[in-house]
Amino acid sequence: MNNFFASLTEFLNYTIIDIKLKKLLIFFGILFVFFLLKQILSKILFKSIKKLTAKTKTEIDDYLIESIEKPLKLIIVMIGFHIAFLYLNLPPNPQQLVSHVINSFIIFAIFWALYKSETIISNSIEKYFKERNYELIESFLPFINKFIKVTIIIFGVIFIIQEWGYNVGALITGLGIGGVAVALAAKDTLANFFGSIMILIDRPFRVGDWIICNNIEGIVEDIGFRSTRVRTFAKALVSIPNSIVATSPITNWSLRDRRRIKTIIGVTYSTPRDKLERVVNQIREMLINHQDIHDEPLMVYFTDFNSSSLDIFIYCFTKTSVWSDYLAIKQDVNLKIMEILESLEIEFAFPSTSIYVEKLPENLKV
């Protein structure tokens, strides 16, 4: 028996690369415990948590568990390696190298979790804007997602570089100088991008609106990162850079709730004063009682003695801004005005010239 223990002691004290075998066995034993802990987390803990989150109304907790599951397993394994290597009591230089590697993997796991959780951030942003009817978010959401992911990757790389003792400040300064050069080279692109951000914030128009911008009139078909596309009434598609859209006056005809009717009716000078007064009153009464005309503002007045007509000024607004409906209402108003004039036997005036001859020549026979 003593010989067995002596042999076992001798076997455990056997060295491999200046490391006793018993330390290597304990090293792998620690790794086994942490790998076992990782499996327990996977099979029992996370499985139970997923069942609980599946019962909740929100999907945020599901995304959160999905985001941290694999990175957390990697962190547990790296902690196991860290403790195991500490027990080996390696020389300073190898131990420092191992520490840098393990810490780099832990940093990687943390930013991996953040990268995967980007779905939660983007979904929250999308929900926030959609609740406020920001339709433009559909155009900007892919960019926001990429921006968040790239930002997480950049910070992750910076932290890993810093872990290995490199001068991150000098690197950032170099990137800053390069960024300035890129910004100068792409100033128009950046101007268009920030212009699109201003459109997103101010919301001067939406897709489908009828606008006038930079002397271009038409229907907005698409709002992108670089430009806004407008379909003119001649069916041409015009792309306006967003930097111009953001700094130009914009008339949005679609946001009005009414359209204006402004016209002048000329009647002949032979119209008696009482009939002229009656026609003005009847036209005003007709517009007041018209179901598709706003009561305010509404003006009907005999305003001018024109060269060949007595002018009646009519000014009112329809209750719709839809062009086709507006034209139908205006036609109905015009027909009713004609009916009123016909009922009063009043004639419309047309441009004419009257010539008065003071004296005919004596030799002219009539």
C-alpha cells in the first residue's frame, strides 16, 4: 500500500514543461467544473427563464435573454480559464500574456452581447417613432441599426486594443484626422444626411403629399438618406438633395383642409340696380346654404365698374382639399350662379367696345 502511495506521489509530481502533473490535473478539473456550470446554465437556468419570458406580453425580455445567453457562457468559460491559470502559477510573462488573452475574450463577450441586443434598441426606436406617426423611420431604421452596430464594434476594438497596452489616444487622434479628411471629401453627402435628419425631426411633409420646394411642384414619392423624390404633374421624377430641401421654403398643399374659390363675374351695364343687388344677395345666400362651402370666410360683393361690365367679386372656400372633389364643387357653384342670373334675366358681360358717332357726313346715305 505504501508503495502505491509512493508511486502515486511520484506520478503526481512528474513535471511536464516545468509544471507538475497534479497542477495540470487540478487545472483541467477547474475547467471541467466551469464547463459543467456552463451546461447547467444552458440546460436548466436559461431554459426555465425562457419559459417565463415566453408568457410575458413584451418581446424585450425574450430578445434580452437571447442576446446574453451565448456571451455569458463564454464569460463563464473564460473565468474558469483565468482561475485555472492562476493556480498553475506561471512565470510573469506567460501569465501576463494569458491574462491579456482571457480579458480580451471577456471584453469580446460583453460587446458581443451588446451587439446582439441592438435588436432591442432598434425595435424600441422603431416603436417610439411609429407611435408618433413618423413614417420616415422606415427609411432611416436600416441606417440607425448599422450605426449602432458599427459604434459597438468600434468601442469593442478600442477596449481590446487598450487591454494589450497600446496608445488608444494616438489611434483615435489619427482616426480623427482621417475623419476630417473624409468629411471634407464627402461634405455634400454629410449635408444631405443632416438634411434628411432635419426632415425626420421637422416633418414638413410625408410620402404622398403635394408640395412645392425649390420651384418644383408635385407629389412626394420617396424620402431617402440623400434626396427626396418628387413626381411632378407632368409625370417627371425629380430628385431634390435633402440639403436643399432642409434649407428651402416648402409649401405643403396637402396639409390644408380647404381650397379657395376666387372669381369675378361680370354682368352687362344694362342690368338695373335692384336686380344687381338681388343677384349679389342670392349668390351669397346660395353659398351660405351650400353644404360643401365654408361659412367663413365668405364674401360676395359688387366691387367694380369695369370697362365693359359690372363686376361681382366672389371669395369662399370648399370643405375639401382634394382636387377632383374641389373641381366638382366649383362646377356646382358655377351652375347655380348661372341659374340665378337666368332667373333674374341678367346677362353675362363680355369684352366689347361702344363707338358713338357725334355727326354723320352730309353725303353719307343711311
